[in-house]
Amino acid sequence: PGEYKDFLYEPTVQLFPNGTIYFKKINKESQGHFLCESKNNIGSGVSKVIFLKVNVPAHFQTKTKQISVAKGKQVHIQCNVQGDNPIDIKWKMHATQQYLDESLDSRYTIRDQILDDGMVSELGISHTYRQDTGIYICQASNAFGQDEMSIQLIVQEVPEQPKNLRINSQQSRSLQLTWSQPFAGNSPIEGYHIYYKQISDIWQNAEHIAITGGQTVVNIQNLRPAKAYHFRMPSENKLGPSEVSTVV
């Protein structure tokens, strides 16, 4: 059917003298009709048409990816599989190995779209929580093979308040504060804000020191001798500040 063109050299195809064609690596573009002609000086020769059908297994060009979302926001996780339809796609959580569907959690929606060369599947989560952080597996299979893709979802939030704030040492006009780094909210802590005041004062008039997120120790200078102070602090990442710590 149609017009034929001479078979030209291709690095992944080998042509033998007996007419055999060997494809070292075949793809969908190789599918089609092949005309083999044989003739000599006697007669008009013979020919045969062969249709080559290339079956494409379900496969992913990209095996892994990572996406982030702010806690409370919706997120849509997509996987794009290539291969011959029909393709069956399933979603599951790596941690639990539990398959996901809309009956499991009302926040889930799954939408599939058939394409000429495969399918796109989208897992939607309408309202994200911290526990949604994890690796989601998109499994695809058809009659000719199967494959899977891993998508790491990171739900980001403001950090927790600093833990174990305490006075490590003190002198008449200075002291050292230490604390434990809290859960960062899946986003690096960018800084801490130390607020301190004399006990008789109000927090609106407190002194303020800003320090970088890698620190868990700070020296407070120029305190008034024989005066009692209160200290408290929040941590902060790109999503905002935490609640303040316990007052010491």
C-alpha cells in the first residue's frame, strides 16, 4: 500500500545479503510495510510485502521526580506513561504499599487521559496534611510489559516552636541561651528571633535579636544587673514563623 522508498543505511539496522533485516533497537517509528523484491536476468522477479507491527510495552521516560506543596493546599501529581493502549494505571503509597483510590480517602481524585502514544494519570489531593509527605508510586502495565514511576511529595509548613529553651550559663550582665532545633516543616529553618524583657515589662517593648537557622546557642549581652528577665523565641522558614517557645 502506498509508495515505497529504498531502504537507506541506519546505524541500528543491519541488512543481510539474503534479505533479512535485523533491528538492533526497534521503536514505534519502525512499524510499517516492508517490500522485499528479488530479481535476476531471467523473468520479472518476485516480491513480497510484510507488515511489521511494533508492540510497545508500558514504560516511563522519567522514573523519578519531586514536588513540593504548602500544607493545606491542593496538589496534583502526574505520571505520563508511554506504550500501546489499553494501559492500566494504579497509584500506591510506598510506605504502606496500599493502593489509593477515591473510596480510600475523600480527598483523593484520580483522572486518566488516553493519548495517541500512551496515557496520563493524575492523582489529586484536595487538602494536604503533614502525613501526606512520602513517595507515591505510579504503576503502569499493558499486554507487553509494565513499569513504575516514583514521585516524592513534600508537604511543607511553618516549623515547630524551638524546644528545650534554657539558660545555660549567666553572669551579672550577660547569659547564654541554648535550645533544641525543632521539626523544620520540611523546609530549612532560616532563622530564630530571640525576644527578651524584664519581667515587669510587656512583650510589646521586648528587645529582639535575629540569628541564623544553623545556631542553637546565643549570648545575650548588656543585661541590667540584679534584674530578672523573660525570654522566648519562634523559629522561621520560608513559609513563615512558628509559634513562640515556652517562656524562660
